[in-house]
Amino acid sequence: MFAADPAVLPVVGIVFAATVVRSAFGFGAALVAVPLLALVIPVAVAVPLAVLLSITVAGLILARDWRKVHARSAWWLVLPTLFGIPIGLLVLTEVHPPVVKGAMAAVIIAFSGYCLFGRRKPHLPDDRFAWAFGLGAGVLGGAYGMNGPPLVVYATLRGWAPEHFRATLQGYFLPASAAGMCAFWAAGLWGAEVTRYYLWCLAPAAVAVAVGRVANQRMRVDAFARYVHLGLIGIGILLLVQSV
């Protein structure tokens, strides 16, 4: 199989690394996986593969840590996403992409920079504004397939402990990714090649989830928050580069 398809080993390696990141921090798999997978397989295969694996990874994490999900928060994030997706599709067709990506990059970098270096840390005491972040996630998901940044900003503002941060985001990603995969199937993008790579990646992804869980449990809350903000700044820089 490896001789017949030399892309299998790179795909498995990329998925393993991206899944460790996702399991440790609760987000970031698609941002790591899709650009790297696109170097070895077609984008039309890479994106559905990443979404299908997102469903699996979320399910594996929730199977063990579902008690750590802030269910009310997850619900108030998922529901507005459904309304945000059509708006995102409109943004995709009507607004110049560099403008949206540049604005989003500026907000993310400014927010995380302030959280890292500001004296007073911003905080949300309840779910009153969860709908706004869920709507933002839907808009960005519909426009660019990037639901994650608004969710991570929200989870950071709530000040959740690492294990609750990780688990609650999976409570969002599982239904959101499932809806996305249904759309790919309806569009004919879930083909045999996607399924074949998925089956090769399944066992390594399960191992990566376990590795990431151990890393998550060993991180101190202050260190976890610092890593999350550094990751967000990295995402912001990536978006800034794409907007140029």
C-alpha cells in the first residue's frame, strides 16, 4: 500500500501531529493539518478528511471526558453557529477575503497580546455573550472553514481549566463537524479516497488523542493559557500572511 501510494505515510504523520495538538489544547487540528495535507494530497481530499477526523477525535475525547463539558456553554455556542453559516457564505461571495482575514487577524493578535502582557485580564463571568461568539464561529466557518478562533477566545475569557476548555470545545466541534461532513457528502466530496486515508489514520489518531490527553492533564492553568494565546497569535499571523 505504501509503495502504491507514497502519500499515505506523510498523511498519517501529519494527522498524528495535528491530533496531538487538538487533544492537548482542544483546537488547532485543522489549522495544522489542512495546509500540510494540501502539500501531499488534493485540497478537495484534505479538507473533508480533516473534518471527518475532527468528528472522530471529538467523539474519542468526549467518550472519556464528557462529564467535563460545560453543556450549557456548548449549546449556546452551537445554536448561533447554524445562523452564522449562511452569513459566512454571503461574506465568502460578497466581501473581499483579504479584508475579512486581515480584520480577524488584527482582533486576534490584539486580544491575545493584551491577555499575555496586559495587567488586567479580561473575563466573562457567565454565558450571556456566548451567542455572539457562536455566531462569529458560524460566520467564519461558513466563509473560510475556520470556526475555531472565536470559540477559543470565548473559552479563554471564561477562564476554564485546561480539561474543561478541551472537553467543552469538543462538545461544540462534534455536532458542527458532523453538519459540515453532511454538506461535503451532499456535494459529492466524501469519496473513496477520503475514506481510505481516514481508515489509515484512525489508529494513529486514537494514539494521538491519548498522548494529547496526558499533556493536557500535566499543564498548569497559567501555562495552558499562555500556550493558547501564543497559538492564537500564530493563527493571527497566518491569517495576516494570507490577507496580503
